[in-house]
Amino acid sequence: MSGAAVARGGNYDSGGEMPEITMDELVPNASGLDFSVMDDAVGYRLRRAQLAVFQHFNEAFSSKGLRPTDFAVLLLLTDNQGAKQSEVAEALGIQRANFVAIVDGLENKGYIERRKSETDRRVQSLYMTPAGEAYLEELMPIWIDHERWVLEQLGGVAERDTVNRLLRRLYD
């Protein structure tokens, strides 16, 4: 993927022209090191891909001050209102101690709320607030554009589905 031209993301009219940048500009190799020995290293390629996708996400959402993890929590709660805090953390692969700070931040912004479970008072359930739902609705066009960018980089829906299927083998 290195050197492939990619369109800069963000709030834009998807029909408009975007300035072109290369993958190396998104995740530059400033060291000048020869990485050819790692050409077949899956972990290295996954990490480079993650950096490029997160860089694009961060640029696209920069005006919203939103991190990928915050967005993932909001998105997951849309169809999982009342999910246990520990379940959401596990589903996103986040340690519970780190997840508490994420939930605190979203709760302080008024996007989600914690409620004690009616059956087990030790359990915290998470709910998106109306403000959180409105905020997520505002974010969706940005996310759709970001996902469109990822799809373009992969070469289309069939390639995306293949990548997703292969990646699931590594963690399922």
C-alpha cells in the first residue's frame, strides 16, 4: 500500500475533488531505514494499516475532538442500550480500568449515562442519552465518508469483506 495515492478525509462533499496524499505521508518513514525485511510480516502490515486508518479517522473527526474509542462506544450502544459496562469494555478489547476513564469522559459530556442494574446493584449498565444520540447522528456522515475512504483503499466491497474475514480469523 505504501506510496498509493489516497484522498484526504474529513468533512467534505463526497462528489468534490480532494487533495491527494500518499500512504507514506499519512504514516511516514522518517528514519530512512530499509523495511524490506518486514515485507511479509503480517503484524507489521497490520500495525501500519491501523496507523493509516486511525490517522485518517483522527483527521476526519478532528473538528469534533473525538477519539476512535469514544466513537466505538457510542456506536456500540446504539443497538445495545443497557449493556453492562464490563461487556462493552470486553467487546471493544479495552481493559476495565481504562474503560472507566472513557465512560467518565462520555458521561461528563452528557452523551451516555450509567445506571445500576435492577438485579445486581454492583453492575453498571450503559445508556446513550438523547444528547448522545443527536451527537452520533451528527457524526455518522463523517464516519460514512471515512469508511468510504477505507473501502477505496482496499479496492471495493469484495476486498473489504475478504480482509474482514481474514482478520476475524486472528481474533475469533
